[in-house]
Amino acid sequence: MTKVRRNHAEALTVEVLEPGPERVEAPCAHYPACGGCRFQDLAYEAQVAAKAEQVADALRRIGGVEEPPLEPIVPAEEVFHYRNKLEYSFTATPDGPALGFHKAGRWDEVLDIRKCWLTTDLGNAVRDAVREWARAERLEPYDQGDHTGYLRHLVLREGRNTGQLLVQLVTAEGERFDRDELVEVLRRFPEVRSIHWSENESQAEVTNLPTTLLWGEDAIEEELCGLRFRVRPNAFLQTNTKMAERLYELAGEYAGLTGDETVYDLYCGIGTIGLTLARDALTVWGVEVSEESVACALENADLNGITNAAFYAGEVGASIEELRDRAGGRRSRRPAARRALRQGPAPARPAGGVANRLRLLQPDHAGRQRQGARERLGLPAGTRAAGRHVPAHAARRDGRAAHEEGLTKPSLCRRAALSAPRRRPQSAQ
Ligand SMILES: C[S@@+](CC[C@H](N)C(=O)[O-])C[C@H]1O[C@@H](n2cnc3c(N)ncnc32)[C@H](O)[C@@H]1O
């Protein structure tokens, strides 16, 4: 037993006396030591069934829905090699720095990974090249126990439909490596389009940090549902590209848009869902707390020539009512959406690109990360911006949070000078 709690316990398999009918051979040589995959020895169909039961159980027990009206889970098209983003940690070995994932159940031990089944051959090859580079340069891995050393993380993001790769190296403070050498190693892979470096001065094991562009484009592109999306280092993108496309198609089918609707893309990330729905909607309003993601969403609308979508930086809970009022949600939807449109088209785009169009829905908290986001986006120093990372659970307490954290109400949108997105042009229908 590795953990015993009031409601559950965790244990590790010591020996298999007789395999169960759903046990399969795990293909990965690092299984089960690696903490990356926990169920490789369970048949995929059994994993899906267990997940369906978990969802039903949560709805019954926590949600109080006696008989949840669940549809069958849409199974993954590819069970392996599907992830478009992986975050590796550096660790010290007798042979020099190694790169891999935390051992199952261990925060302080990292396993040297030679072939990960979640990524592609390209992803594996680039990781290995960075390991060799770190050894050749005699750089010291960071030690999470005593917080010494230098190399901390390697993040690889792959546009699976475009073949473009983004690399982010995370180190402790200071430039203690030859950036030209690293760039040269990585440029041997023609797929590498964007190389970033981040310094993590804190003890926290995070990679969501301001970045310095070492070489190439500041973002890569991915293609989803026939649209192109720019993906910067910290922007959220569903990690399974193929299933993200499936998810968005299903969302479109369920929405059954007729062309008259106002779509709210809440927690919109880089705008992928809203923009895929925009062609069938009257307007799309996206809200997202990460400024970097909103900047991407604005770029993405431009990239795809979509003019009936607007994106705003702010917390959903603190801005939703005002958005609803603006779209006329309290009354009948359709006339109100039209009323919003009658306010006129969005103002002509100011010079200076996306940064000048970023609408901020929320007062500021000081913070290094936010300052970094401001600098990256070219926002003026005095701009009051919302760029704080909000963990998933924060969504639940949004309503209260605005008050409790000293964020003034009302409110965001007034400050933000919201403008209605432009009507979808006939040609885009
Ligand atoms: C799981 S991602 C989904 C993004 C997008 N809908 C997609 O499918 O790609 C959730 C997003 O919500 C954002 N987020 C989290 N809490 C938020 C909040 N309280 N208000 C606004 N956005 C928030 C995160 O920054 C993240 O981009």
C-alpha cells in the first residue's frame, strides 16, 4: 500500500499470480516505473468503460443526478503516439544529464526515457538530441531536493497536422549555456520552427513561464477542422489533436447552429472551438484568462479571415453577466444579438497588431508573470491586465473570487470597452 485515505487507498502490484481477462502486455519498456502512463496493461476498451463509470459515478454522487443521461464515450482513434505536447524533466545520472518523466508516485525521482509511446519518433529524437547536447555541454541538471543545478525542463509541442515543432528549454536563473550551440543542434531537425528559453527562479516545478525566443518564429501552427491556429509556448491546446477535431465536430453537431446565434466560447484558450463554430454562427464571443491565449485567439481569427468573432482577456465568472447583457441574454436572444451588432462594426484595427487589440476585462494583480506577458505582447507598462494563471478548480469559485481577491466589481466589461464582433460576411457562410 502506498497511500491510505479515508475514502480510498493506493497500492502497487507486487506480483501477478493469474492475469485478469482485461490485462494486456504494456508495449512501453518504461512501464510501470514511469509515472506518465498508468493503465498501459489494461485493455483500452476496459479503460474506456472505467472512465464512463467514473463520470456516471461523479454525476450521481456529487452532482445528484440519479440517472445521468450519458452517451457512450467516443474512443480515441489512436491509443499511442497521440500527444502533441510533452514536458520532460532533467535529472542527473552517472552518465550525465538525462531527460524523462517522474517515476510513478515520486516527485523527487525522474526516469531517463529512451522511447515514449505518447509522442512521435520526431518527439523522441528531439528529446534525445537535447540530452546529448546537455551532456556535451557538461550542464548540470537541477536537483529538486536541494534546489541546486541548472537544467530544469524541456517542453516539446508538435503541430501534428502541420509537422511544425516548438521547443522550450527551462533552466534555473541566468544564461549558462551557449545558445548558438543549442540552436544548431535543434535546427538539424527541419520540423523545428520555434526555439524558446525560460528561466525559472522559483522552486516550483512549472513551465508556464515568460520565454525568450532563441530562434525562429515565436509560435508554431496547428491545423484543426480545416482552420490554422498559431500556438505560442504557453497557450493551451488540446493535447490530442485528432480527438480535438472530433470533439469540435461533435460540439458543432450538438449546437446545431443556424447562423442566427451568439456563441459564447468561455474558457476559450486560443479560440479553437469558437472559431470552428464561427462559420455557422452570427457572432462568437470568447473569454479567457490568459492574455497570451487571447492574443493567439485574435491572431487565429485573422489567420483564418474570420471577422465575426471577438476575444477578451478576463475571468469568465466575473464577466459572463455583462457579456450576456450585451448580447441581450435576459431578453430574447436573437433581437439582442442583432442589437449588439447594430452598435456598429468593431473599430478599425489599430496599428501594432494583436497587442493593441487585446481587450482587458479585469483589473490587475502585480506579478512577474503578468509583466512578462505584457512585455511579450508589447502592452504598455501601465496596462491593467489579467494574465494570472488560474487553475482548473478556480472556475468553480469565479463568482466569489472577484470580490475575495480584491478585484473590483462592477466590472470588467465596462472597463474593457467591449465592441461587438463584426457580422459574419456572406462569403464566409
Ligand atoms: C482546458 S482549457 C480549454 C481551452 C479551449 N476551450 C480548448 O478547447 O482548446 C481551459 C482554459 O480556460 C482558461 N481558464 C481557466 N480558468 C479561467 C477563468 N476563471 N476564466 C477564464 N479562463 C479561464 C485557461 O487559461 C485555459 O486556457
